[in-house]
Amino acid sequence: MASVHRWIGADQPVGKSEKLIMVAPTTDKIYTMTSGEAAATYVALSTDAEADVIVGLIAAAGAVGREFSIITFVLDPDPLVLDTMFAVAKITGHEFNLTTNAEITQSSETTAGGPHHWAIDNFDTGELPTVGDTVIFEKNSVDLLFNLDQSALTGMSLEFRASYTGKVGLPSRNSAGGFPEYRDQWLKINADDIKIGFGEGNGSSRIKLDLDAEAAPTFRVVKTGSSGNVSLPALQIQNATAIDMTIDDGEVIFGPYATGPVTTIDTLEVGGSTNVLLGDNVTVTLLDISGSATVTTEDAITTIDQTGGTVIALDASVLTTVAMAGGLLDHQSSGNITTLTIDDGAVADFSNTMVTGCTVATLSLKDGRFIDPHGRTTVTAIQDFKSLRTA
């Protein structure tokens, strides 16, 4: 029988530490530590002992900074042990990755743990969720940051209620060292049903979900928190397949990175004052937009049914069928439109870029405006024509 697990983040923090023992130095022996894309190297002098190598490596790591900024290097507490140092996470309970070359013997002393890990003691059941279970985040502000790859879990239901104000996933850039984050950033899980923002509360300012290419999940967003970052909204989604999604209000980005996995959306229904960004590896079969919502696309949308809001087409995004019964199409793309219908006072505006090469195969201008003062579009056929305003 499926179980319901509530995230409580109650585990006690345990600091990660690695033991590093220096091989006896000889002239020009090279000692190297690597963390993420940062490397610290020390070349032994003829007069060096192991303690000199340690001092040199610590200085080298400090000079490099970056990924080493989340690690503290300390000497062995035994003053008689001169060939050993320890790498310790600066924030207790946080993870780091560190590798060394053959001149340093490395072993794990303690494994990171604590309230920010997907772990047994962080769920109210005292058990880890299993296949087909429901996981609920509510009424706390404890971040989920580590042990994020839960792709073995399938058929899950996820709920992030508005009363949950913690963060899920790591930011793309580490604030301590200023480096692009090399640790897992996304909660990776196979979920059939996802709900976000139900109930009272301000919601989370960061939820990063990798849906592991789960086929046809159902996704409902009542509202999201606010990230305070225009380019990286509060709700970030990647690696979704044939998703059906309704967003009532909030800020969402699909596929924020051009090098990330492909996301396909079957139906995206957007209303309220929602702001949605669709990256250049995100395609949509049907977009239904209303209210004062804004949807910005960098890829392809097959069908747009628009009764309000704003659709912004960038880069080389291709729109196949656009049916406008209100709202604004701000077309700044070099991509083509197969059929564009403008009715009920809608506006299709092609004036906000000088990019040329856009073709509208069929323009049906019933009751609205087609604005193209630069003449950047080629209209192959016009039907249901009443009036044409190009400036």
C-alpha cells in the first residue's frame, strides 16, 4: 500500500571529512587536489618534508578559491603526525567532491548528513519514500539540497504546498566561491502527479525538478513563491516528457540551460499573472494563454490559443498555428508562422526587432492589429481581411 511521507528535515547535521596522507616527498614530486573544475598543485622542493607539502597545498587551494571555497583544510590534531591533513566541509552537513593524485592517499572519515539530505530521519514516517508513494512538503522552511537523485522512485506523487518556504535543489552558481555548481542541483524523480502552491503561505523561492523523462505526468500549479531573479524563476523544470500542466499564477521556467535535457509539453494552460519562460530545448504542442499571463518561448509551439496575456517569441522560435482572440503576440523571432488569426482586438506586433526572414503563410485579420513598421515579415496569403495596420 502506498504511503504518505511529509518532509520535516529533522536529522542532525554531520560534517563531511576526508583524510589526506602525503607520500614522502622527493624533488619535483607533484601533489594535486581537484574539486569540481578547480585544481590545487604543489611541487616538492629538495628540502621539503610532508609538513611542507601540506602547507604548500593549503596555500595553493586558498589561492585558487572557487570550488575549494566550500572546504576547510586542517592539520592532524596529533602534533606528532606531520604527514596528514583533513578536508572538512565548511558548512556542517554539506557535501563536497575532492579527488587527489597518487602522491596523496585519500580516505573518507565521515559522510555528510543532516536536515538538508533526502534521508530517513527527514521524513515524518521515519522511512524513505518508495515506489508509488506520496511526498508532501508543507509547514516548514528546511531546504532539501543533497542526495537529490531519486530517479529510482517511479509512480510518485509530489506536493509542495504554499506553507513550505524552504528551497529544493542547489542554485546554479555557488555563492561562497562564485563557481558554477558542480554538485547535483535538481531533485530528480519520476512523478506521475505534481501539485504546487495549494493552501495558505508564500511558497518556496526555489524548486528545481528534473522529471527524469517521465512520460505524461500531470502538473498543477496554483501559485509559486518569488525568486527575485527574472532569469531563474522560483519553479524550474527540466527533462519532462509529454507533460500536461496548468499554471494559475506564479513564475516558472522550463529548460533553463541550452545544454540541458529536452523537455516536451503536450498542453500548457496558463492564466492569472503567470510568467513562463520556455528555453530553446523546450517544445509545446498546445499553449492556452489567458488573463495577464506572459509566456516567452525560444523554441517551437505547435498551436497557440490566446484570449489574453502576452506571447513573446524569441530567437528562431517557430509558431505553427496562432489563434488570437485577445492579447498580444510580440514576435521577435526569425522563425515562421504557418497560420496567424487575429480577432477580438488582439495585436500581433513585429516591431520590436529588426530581425528579418519571418514568413506568415496565412494571415487571417478579422478584428485586431498587425504591426510591422520595419517590413520584416512576408505574408503569403491574407484572408478575412478588414484592415491592415503596419505601423
